[in-house]
Amino acid sequence: MEAGLIEYGLIALVVALTSSGQVLQKLGADRGLKNAHGTAAILRALFRWEIILSGVCLASAVVIWLAVLYRMDVSKAFPFISSGFIVVLLAARFYLREAISWRRWIGVLFIVAGISLLSQS
Amino acid sequence: MRATDTPRRAIMLLACSVVLSACAQLLMKAGMLALHGTGGSLMQLLQAAIQDIAVSGLIGAGLLCYALSMLAWLLALTGYRLSIAYPMLGISYVLVYLGAVFWDRIGEPFTLLRSAGIVLVLIGVVLVNHRDNGMNDSTDSGES
């Protein structure tokens, strides 16, 4: 299966949607869940807009991912998907303003490389 | 980051989330494998999936694990920086690989290349968790 511009575009979309979903989940966790005590409060916090929107992002990412898998091999597509780990870290650094040591950057590069190998059949 | 920096609760929740998400993947994969051989249209596939107890049980259990994993993940995020918690999901890929190799329902082959991947992921996880990374406190995240 020959992957073209459309496939890589779809993969970029999957990465963008999952990364946005992760950031939204973190925002929802900090703004709602962190101060929720008791089952009722936790349930209410799960219906904040950040969490709902993250669900929409992640669900549409799954659908697009299935479309990618229909068009190319998982072992070819997955190394690109695992770059999402780097995108999430960039978002955590520049949008959430988390401090990230160089050691952690290197660690994530190892994880991305390892996952790329794990996806090879 | 050591256990002393992050609330025990958050560590447990993150661990649960990682294990449950691997279980979800494995159960759904096993369910789809059990469905294999049922040909035909999407409707026929759906019907077979619902009627076959093994298939619906495995996929149902997989979906349940997935939902629980998501809940544990959201709760864990209240105690972790995203830049520490998210890389930990790499561990679940390792667990999925090991499960796919050792669970005879799936029985994927053990390969040198993929095993090297495990080593890389684990080195990465250790580096990400290294001492100088504290936990998330309310002053350094969620504000932008």
C-alpha cells in the first residue's frame, strides 16, 4: 500500500486531535476534578466542557485512525502516530507552562523510538 | 520524581490506567480474533458479535476496561503534570506487546526488534521519572 499526501494529512489530523484531547483532559482535571470530593461532585466534574470536548476529539481521532489503517499498514503509520508524545510535551511546555528538563525530553524520544519498534511486525 | 513527591493516590491511579488500557486493547483484539472467519456484511458481523458469547464477552470486557482506564487517567491527571503522566502511557504499549505474545488467544510472535522496543520504552520511562521532576502543584500548570 502506497501512502500519499492524504494519508499523511490524516495522520497529522489524528495526532492533532489526540494531543488536543490530552491537553483538554488535563485542563478539565485541574479545573474540575481536582476540587471534586465525593461521587456526585466527581460525576459533575466529568461533564465539564473541557472533558466533553476531549471526548469528541479522541472519538473523531479513532474514526480517522481507522480510515488511515484501512489505507496503510499499521507498522508504517504507527511511528508517525507516536510522534504525538512529542506534540503533547510541546503543548505541556508552551501552553500549560510546565517545566520540562532535558532529561525528560530525551526520555520521551526513547519512548517514541521504542513504540515505533514495537509496532513493527 | 519519587513516591514522596507525588500523592500515592495519583501514582496508583496512573498505574491502574496504564494496566487497564493495555487490558482493553488485548481483550478487544482477542474478541476481534474470535470473530474472525465470520464473513459477510457489517450487519452480519454485528449480529455474530452479539450472538457469540466469547466475542461479546471479550469486547464488552475490553470496552469496560477502556472506560475505567479513562476515568482513572482523568483522576490521576489531577496529581501529575501532563508532561510526566502522558509518557507513562508508553508502558501500556509494552504490556500490550507482552500480552499479545504470551496470551495464547492472540499468540503474536516474539521478535528481537520489538523486544528492543521494550528496552527503549523502559529507558525512556526511567528518564522521564528522574528525580528532578516534581509533581504538579497548582502554581505551575493549568494557567495560560
